[in-house]
Amino acid sequence: MQDPALLRRLLRAKDRMDAASHEAWPVKRLAEVSGVSEAHFARSFKQAFGIPPHRYLLTRRIEQATTLLRDTELPIIEIAFATGWESLGTFGRIFRDITGQSPSALRLQARAAAGPLDRVPACVLKAAQRPDLTTAVSEKRRRAAKGTNRPSLKDSTKEM
């Protein structure tokens, strides 16, 4: 159990990331918002929310990009920049690593399935389509590489 005052400060940083996920949020800036050291912030955030702050921010950015791809006609490059990516290539690579498909493929799929989802509230869609980032993107990429599909340490401890 963490100190309730610390949890409130961590939530303050998390809320700031949610409100401005397009901005850069290095651990130093988040720690300043929370009023704790960088190491303590990173450790406490992961303990409180189950993922490191950087992965949380990635989740929010991909979630927002997915919504924009589904609900707008904005070009993919504008969506990439609007959601905080500095490069279209990085956006496309990480988006594909996390969602399993390119931004344009997701847009096509979302439009094809638009009929039945029109009546579903946006908050429910976001929650259902939230990417699972409990495994690092680099770990997912490593596993997908030919001949390196070894289970992670977490996977091997679940089998015991």
C-alpha cells in the first residue's frame, strides 16, 4: 500500500499527462509535478498503476490517434503530430507494433465496422480498444523477430 498523499500526487501527474498527452512528459517533468524525486516517481508510478509512465503516455497517444483515425478525415501525418509524435515514421512503427496494424489499415477497418459501433458511447469504445502495454514495445518486437520467440520472465513465472 502506498501513502494516500503520494497517490494523490501521482494522480496529479497522470491527470496532466491525460490532459496534454501530445506534450513531452519526461520523468523529470512528471516528478516535478508530483513533488518527488525522479527515481521515486518512476518506481511509485509503476507500483500504483502497473505500467511505467512512458508506457502509460504511449497508451494515451495511441488511444487518441485511434479515435482520430476512426472519427475524422484528418490526414495520418496531422494525426501523428496532433497526438505528440515528432515523426510520421516513428508514429507508424510504434502504432503498428502496439495495435498490430498500420494507421491506414485501422482507419479502413474502423470505417467498415462503423455501422454497428455508431450507438456505442465513445468512452466504452476507448476502453475496449485501449492498447495493452504491459509488455514493452521493444520486447514485442524482439518476440516477433524470427527465432527469438522465447517467453518473457513474466510469462515463465505464470507457468510455475
